[in-house]
Amino acid sequence: MSLPIRNVAIIAHVDHGKTTLVDALLRQAGIFREGEDIPTCVMDSNTLERERGITILAKNTAVRYGETLINIVDTPGHADFGGEVERVLGMVEGCLLIVDANEGPMPQTRFVLRKALEKGLRPIVVVNKIDRPRAEPYKAVDKVLDLFLELGADEDQCDFPYLFASGLRGFALEEAHLKAFLEGKYSGSLDMKPLFEAILKHVPPPIGDPGKPLQLQVTTLEYSEYLGRIVIGKIHNGTIRLGDPLAVVKEDGSIAKGKVTKLFGFQGLQRIELTEATAGHIVAVAGFAEANIGHTLTSPENPQALPLIKVDEPTLQVMICVNDSPFAGQEGTFVTSRQLRERLMRELETNVALRVEETDSPDRFLVSGRGELHLGILLETMRREGYEFQVGQPKVIFREVNGQPYEPYECLVLDVPEATVGACIERLGQRRGEMQNMMVGSDGRAQLEFVIPARGLIGFRGEFIRITRGEGIMSHSFLEYRPLTSEMEMRRNGVLIAFEEGVATTYALKNAEDRGVFFITPGTRVYKGMIVGEHNRPQDLELNVCKTKQLTNHRAAGGEELVHLQAPVEMTLERALEYIGEDELVEITPQSVRLRKAQLTPSRR
């Protein structure tokens, strides 16, 4: 007799405590041994996820609560990884919507919630971080209800159950106990039991008939050196057994054959080997090298495909090409066009929201994604794997609708100090942003909501950080395609360009400090045509940053030790992508991120 099942996804905006809440559920479900060293954010297994504190890849785990098996799917909170969200929501019958008690729903909450409501799910709302000083839990619930109504939720979805929680302290409370807790008078036990009970009560069990022919839809792919490709998905109907010969129905209707060589279920963070699994279970299956995301594993005698997973189209495109700078091949392991092509094609197998097109030049590829973060994570991952390449300026993807050009629009929300509101509205007005809403809090901060063309956001983040002196928070998500607006003026100062190849010196940088700000420090290797800083005027300027002090018998060689330089602007990969102009490239290697002119020789620019 198999256990009753509940399949639930956890959706939230970036940094609203989703992964911490999953940690608490795992701990209290008893999946860790006593005395075991438990890392925080156990579901963020990818190095980049741990560094940035965001979920990039959808992952699943399972816990036992009483006699019920609860499959939990952790989804990314950023709209750039919406491709991950869309496909995993098809595996579940319910979802937990985590909302920060202080911030309320944010743009990414809107994005993932819209996807959940479209799938007909009825979310359980969890207002998290209620133990924080500025928390306003009741106000957060009202904002969530407004968002549900705005997104066209039906009557049943609007009558959502809600709980109040602290993922960090590992407890959830019903509304009846919240007032006593906030006043410090609550004497009951603080644990996750109310949340587990809410899942059992409000998430319906999976519907599916174990007696029907098998239908398993592939929603996630993994690769193992020993087992080859592993497909993960939910069994919609039928039963799957170890050793079964099965058919894979592809998007074009063609059929490939394969055999179940391994079958795994999930328990905590472990995978457990199974001999069979029935409708409603989420399983991992090996033995199907040709299976891809959206394909259906089904019975070879009676193949029945499930509807394909629809993923929103990419909105941003970059050109990735082979590195041809004077320092090419000195820092990377994989530098040829063949290696670059193989890596991009391999990424397509698991990254459903990505598109790669080959161009008429064999060493250039057009790569399209959901946003700067989506593309930035791919480039950072490739860089860490030892690849070396160059990237052009990101461009938005236009569409033609009834013969008219359309462009993508974004919903942008800013959380800024009150004193900087005017400057933010002015800058976004220049970029064709239309303000939809403004709320001023009691803490001296304001929340602004805009609708803006996606191209108006390219390069805005750096400007926004300067305007708000690093105190502002911005987040945005894709809204829709609208008719193309007029050209917008994107002003940026000129750049400082290295005049010759060599090593930058303190003497040369100090002498040129009044010309602008630098992106490099003394000792940095530069080449002719490399961008070393931003000019304080609109024109580009060439500089000799390798110039050394002429030494005489009166001047000591150690004279530079006392010189203080202004702090350089650190160019991270994403910041560099936002910064570059049309005639510029970002050179990316495992050790460096350099900006350069596409044409290195001045007379040819």
C-alpha cells in the first residue's frame, strides 16, 4: 500500500526567505540524523546560488509527515529564471506563496503567482519574517489579496488560507495566535506543525489512474557520468517499473525507444532506488538519452503524449564570439569556436528558456535569454568552467504583430530613500518609464512602480545605484509586448582607452585622475584599445596608462609608495554587460572581465 501524496511548489520573490523556510521544514520532518552538520540553505546546492543567495535551478525534495509523503519543489524567485518556474508548476497540485511581512508582494511575486493562478492552483499564503522589527503582517495579507484580484484570480483562489511564519526561527502560526505572539504573550509551541497541517488540508492529492497506460512528463534534466541523462518528472497516469521498455514522444510527434535502467524516488536530500512507482509520484528515471524537457515517457504499445510545456519567449539577446584580443588564449582552457558551440548546445538541453542561433560567421553565436541575470548566470558559469570568449552589447528582441513592430515591456518596482524619489522619476521618464503607483512608508522610504520598455532598463542599474548611493532596491519582471515607442536617448559619457600594451602604473593613473574614473588598478595588464575607465566628458579619450616616472639621481624609485589613488569602479560581469556601448565588447576569461573597443585600431573606429 503506497503512502498518500501531496505535491507542493514553493514560490516567492528573491530574498523573501523561501529556502530558509524549506530548511525548517526539512529539519522538523526529521530527515537529518542527530548531530549531523546541517548547512543553511541546503536546497541551494549550486555554488553561484550560495554566493548570490538566490535560487537559480528548480529542485525537489520529499519529507514524511505522519503517514503522508510531501514532495516539495523549490522554484527560483527571479523572473529571469521563469522557464524553471513554468515547467515545475505542472508537477504540483498546490503551492506555498511566501511573502515578506515588511515588503509585501514584489514584481517577481506577481510573475510566479500569475503562472500558478493560470495553472488553476490555490496558493497557501505564508507571511514570512514576522519577527522582524518593521514587519506589518496584516498589511502584507491585504496587499496579497489586492494582487490576487489584480491578476484575475477566481473566487475560490481569492479565499486563500494564510499563515504567519519565521523561516529563520522555524515556526508558523495561525491568525488566531498572531496577536498574542506580537505582544509577547504567546505561550504555545513554536514549530512548523501548522504549515504541515495546512498542506494536508488545502493541497489536493494528485489525480491519476495507476491502471491507465503510463504518462510521465519530463520537467527537469540532470546528467550523471555513470547513468547518462536522468529525467525527472511526475507520473500523471499509470505505473513505471524498473526494466520497463518505454517510448519517448517528442515535440514533433516522433517516437524514440528506451528502457528504464534506474528508477529513483526522493527522500529528504537523498535519492532512493525504487522498483516501481505509480501515478502522483515525482521520480527520476535513467535510460532515455533522447528524452528532453516537455517530452512524455509512455507505453510503447499505446503511446499517449501529454500537452507540451509552454515557456515564455526570451526578450534579450547577446552576441557571443571567440576571443580575438591580444591576450586571447592566455587564461582560458576552452577557447575555440567548436568548444564554444558544444558548450552552448549542451546548455540548451537543460535551459528551456534559452535560444542559441548560429550566424554566417562560424565563431559568432546569437544567444537569447529572459533577462540580464539569466544571461549573466550562463556566462559566469561558462567562465568558471574554463571558457574564454567575448560578448557584445545586450539588445532587446522585437516582434512583429500584424505588420507592426512590438517590443517587450517590464514591470519595475523601486524601493528607495524618499530624498531620491525625484531623481529616480526624472531618469526613468527619460527612458520612457510610466509611473503606475507610489507609496511612501513611515520609515523614510518610498516604493515606486513603473511600466517601462525593456531597452530602457539596459544600463539603468549602475545609474540607479549612483542616484540612491547604494541604498535602493530594484526588481523587475516581464509584463507584455507593446507597440514600439520612439527612439530613446541613452546618454553615457565617453570612455578612457589604453593607448598601448603594457602594465598600468600608479604614476600614469594619478596624472590622469582628473580625466574620469578608472576600472583598473596599478599593475593591471592592458592592451591597445582596452577600456580602462569612464571619461568625464561625452567623447572617448585615449591615454597612456603605462607611462612611468623618469628617474634622476634626485628622485628615488620608491617615491610612488605614498601616492593615494581614488578607488576604481569594480566591473562585475553583469555590470560590464549593462555598461558597454554598441561598438564595445566584454572579454570574459576565467580570471578577468575586461572591456574593450570592438575595433582596437583607432583609425578604423
